[in-house]
Amino acid sequence: VTFTVEDHDGNRQSIEAPDDMGLSLMEVLKASEYPVLATCGGMALCATCHIEVLEGKNGLGDATDIELDQLESLPEYFPTSRLACQIRISDELDGAIIKLRGEDN
Ligand code: FES
């Protein structure tokens, strides 16, 4: 699948990722050398993998209660906010636009 990532400076880049390896969006962002801390390693405990889904939210499914709890603990989050570690790479992500929101990025 191919989707677009917007970094903290507003630069956009197209990213290709395999959708048959069970990877999370967080893992792909890190592998693409985006500065995602992911302190908790993808357990929905740290919220440092905070992203915003600018386009393509519909196919991604809803955030779980655990994910929402983490998002609500952030100083700033948006209706389109998600934790990248809780999104599996699937064809639903094709064409999506993701914006990095995690602190220290
Ligand atoms: Fe910690 Fe996603 S990596 S919440």
C-alpha cells in the first residue's frame, strides 16, 4: 500500500509498505526513519506515536478504549488523532494522509 506522511515541518513524502506482514503504522514510520519515539514499543501506553489521519480515516476502524484513554491524556489531540502503533498496515491505508503529532519529533 502507498500512503503519504507529513512531518512536523509540513513536508510530505509518499511511503510504500507491505500489507501482508502484520506491521503497525508505528513500525513502518520508524523503519522509514521518522522520529517516532514509541517508548512503550507499541503497547498503547506512551502515546508518543500520536498521529493525525488527515485523509482516509474511514477504512481504519475506530480507536479502542485503551487507545482513546491515551489520546485523551495528551495536552493536545484532535478528532482525527490515532496512535500509530494501533493501526495495522492494510489496504485500507492506501491513499491515506498521515501527519506526525508525537512529542519530540
Ligand atoms: Fe506507545 Fe504507540 S508506541 S502508544
